[in-house]
Amino acid sequence: MKGPLGVSLVGAAGVPAARGLAMWLAGVAPRRVRGTVTLALVSDGVMRALNHRYRGTRKVTDVLSFGGDGPDADRHWGDIAIARGVAARQARTHRHAVRTELRILALHGFLHLLGYDH
């Protein structure tokens, strides 16, 4: 793929706060980042299963990132999974909109794909 980052959003049906999330993430990505990312909004149960399979823990986490092929322009950077229920609860706890929480989590996951760690 030539050009800016392409973001595919899956699992957003019935999540009005997710409207525009893919476009937002593509817009905040550094210009040097080219390729694709998949962003999946999943149930807490699916996130628990992913966390168990890939991290060996049976708890629900808010976001997981799975690295892809690498930084080449024609490559897939990876996949980001966000737990919808956790995002909604964290938004309430922090007293901001679910849309804001989804953006925070999408950016968090994307930074991991770029090689940043806590």
C-alpha cells in the first residue's frame, strides 16, 4: 500500500462511539507510518479468551496489540483488539466519553505496534 496508514475497523456495529475511530487513528499516525492496521472492538469474553491464549492469564484487559509483518510500506503493522465493555466502564470511571476512551485505547495499542512499551 502506498500512502498513509489504512485502518480497518471491525466489530463496531452497535457502538455509536466508534464512528470515525478508524479515520481518527489514521489521522494521528506519524506521516512516516505507511501500511495497514486492523482495529477490532470485541466483547469482554473474546478479550478474556485472547488474553488467556496469548498471555496466559484469564482476566479481561482493555487493549491488546498483535504485531504484523513490519514497517514496510506494503506491510500490515498488526492488529489491535479493544474490549468494548472495559472501555465503557473505564470511560465512566474517568468521567469522559466512550469515544474518548476508545481513542485512548486505540492509540495505546498503536503505540505498541510502533515499538513503544510501558
